[in-house]
Amino acid sequence: MDEKGVTQELGIVTRWPCNIAPVRGFELLYGMVHNADRRVSVKPSRSFTKADFKSPVFDVTSFLDSAGLGRKLNKFRKKETVFSQGDPAKSVMYIQEGSVRLTVVNERGKEAVVAILGPGDFLGEGCLTGQSKCMATATAIAPTAVLVIEKDEMIRVLHSEHKFSDRFIAYMLGRNIRVEEDLVDQLFNSSEKRLARTLLLLARYGKQDKPETIVAKISQEMLAEMVGTTRSRVNFFMNKFRKLGFIKYNGEIHVNKSLLSVVLHD
């Protein structure tokens, strides 16, 4: 059968343009019919799951070691005020390095040392419980770096990041236990034991595995306020501890773990 018969049998009337040969026209027509029967396989598009949109893993250490959205790093010189009693309470602070003394002044103007805080400690957390004003004065007793976290940012992280909230809750529980121990110590122990315990806490005993720790330079007057005794008694016991080899004291205080025997001795 010739090309004309094929086209007629298909029911197609073809009129070739003058510039296309009949043979070439047949080839084009055959290709069109042949291609129409092809089935094109379309690969289904990949459906996205929640796993494709995972947020980066929260790093507690990186969060507390660096400034960012809702938090900034402030540095203070020795004896410089971090915040004062009565200031608006708007943020939580985290001590990266250095030491801070917390003091409270009563209506008669008498000042008392509440605590000495160091690296890894939080302060100003009262704003999270509705406190509108700072209840104490914080003063740097050494060059200090503090991460200031805005209240709203702190609340957001506590709600959304469980690793951070676990660490913060553990810290607050530990400090609550420390307050209870301080009360028992003040009520039942001698001034000698109270001084020994205060030195061990200042040396962060139990948090480091060093046989000897240097306490930030602190005066005997400040120690007397913290212990609840007189400067002369502090001086007497400091000399006693030094003679027994529990501490080395020449401006800076080097605390040995052997000082723990004073606290444990009945």
C-alpha cells in the first residue's frame, strides 16, 4: 500500500505544503500518531514531613556563654554596682566569670551580706515570680562578666527549652537547700564552724576536684558579716586554721579540703 492509501485508511486527508515532500510528510504524521500512544510516567513529588523542618538542637552552654536576642553581656570592674536594692527588676543575670556580693540594707541603714555568688550562679530571678524591685544590692568583688537575660526571653526559653529549664530548676533547688543549711548553721553551730563552712562554700567545695582552691580576695569584715560574728573572732579563727594547715592566708585565701574536718567535728 502506498503512502496515500495509508493516510486514507486512517481517515486523514492530507494536503502537503508545496515545500514539504510527501515522504517527509508521512514520516511526520507517523511520529505524531506514535507519540500520542506513549504513556509518560511522572515521578510523584516528595511529601515533606516534620523531620524536614527540625529546628537546631538547643545548646544550654552556648546560650549562657554568648549574647544574642534578648540577652547581652555586661562587664563590671571590682567594687562596681551590678544593680541596687530598689531598682526595677526586669531581667535575670548569669555570672560567667568573677564574683558578686549580695547585700541588704534595713530601714536603720544596717547592711548585711546575704551571699557571695560566682561563675555559674544566677541572680535577679525574683522578677520571674512577680517582684517589681530588686531586693538586694549586687556588687562585683572582682572583675566580673554577667549575661543579662531579659525577663520575656527568660520565660520563653524556660517554656520551650527543657534542657535549660531542667538546669535552672536544679540550680534553684540547690540554692534553696543551701538557704536551709545556712539557717541551721546559724542557729546551731559555733562561729568557728560557721566560718569554716563559709570558706568552703566560697571555695565552691564539692564543685571542683582540686585539692586547693583560691578564694576571691575578701576582707575579714565581710566574713564577719556573713558568719554573724565579730571581726576579732574571725581573725582568731583564721589564724587557727592557718596554723593547722587548713588554709593559707596572706591576702588571698587558699582553702584546703582538710578544713571540712572542722565542720564535721562534733
